[in-house]
Amino acid sequence: MAKVGERAPYFALDALVSTDKGKEFKRISIDDYRGKWIVLFFYPMDFTFVCPTEIKGFNQKITEFQKLNAVVLGASTDTKFSHLAWAQRGDLGALQYPILADVKKETAQSYGCLDDKEGVALRALYIIDPDGTLQYMVVHNLDVGRSVDETLRVLEALQTGALCPLNWKPGQKTIPKE
């Protein structure tokens, strides 16, 4: 089970990725991103209502994540073919990051966000540092979307290497670790 401060659970999954040639499938693992921050978020399923708002929201801020040496990875328990059909329908806009297909539900299970009753991932978000250590996790129920701005704020706070007080925002004073 995933725990903050410990090595993030390993994953290697098929993904839908955008390339110069269009949408393609590619096998992606956590090891592909060593040396970068990883923002991994799970959503319940394709062809739903809140999920595309989140996927498009992360997409709109992808440049900000890239400036912070971070990659964004979306994931659900749907198949790569479902991801492709959803993207081709136009619901996701110009997708600029991979969407992982956790069909066996093992990754959602290892990260602690699998809703066994519904058989889907809860809305969960994880920030993994460049060394592979899980630094942040938050899990919502199925009804509530996340905040991309809050994700960026937390990522920047983690990157300061200092203590960040209540409501800290980038550019504000931090507290040195002693």
C-alpha cells in the first residue's frame, strides 16, 4: 500500500499517448520518469461527467507542470481502447499527457485508491519525487473533482525543500528546516 515518505509502488501499464502521428499506445512505467517529478492522478472511468473536466484542467496547465520538471499521468481502470474512443470522440481536447489503462486494477489497488465495491479507482492524486519517493497523496470520493491549482501549489511547496506554513503560495516565505 502506498505511503507518503516511502517508495512509490511500481507500475508498468499500457497508455494512450499523443504523438506527432496522432494517438498511439505505449507501455509506460514509473521508471521512465526517474529524475522527474510525477503527478499521477486516478479517475473513475471514461465517458463520465467530472472526469473530462479534470483531464482537460491538467491539460490546460501542462506547461506549468513541465516548468517544474514534472510529468502528468492520468489513469483509470478502463482499457486503452476505451481511452482512445473517448479521446477520438473529442471529450478530452488536445491531450498532452499519457492516460494509463489499469485494466487489472493492480496499480489502483497498490496505491490504495481502488473502490472495491464499484470496481473503479477513486479520484486520487499522488506526487512522486525524482527519486521515486511518494511525497503527497489525496483521495476524494467519486463526486468531487480536484484542484489543478492546488496540485501545482503543493508541487512547488515540496520543491522548496523547506517548511511551508498554512496557505503558503509560491514566492512567499518558507521556514528553514533546522
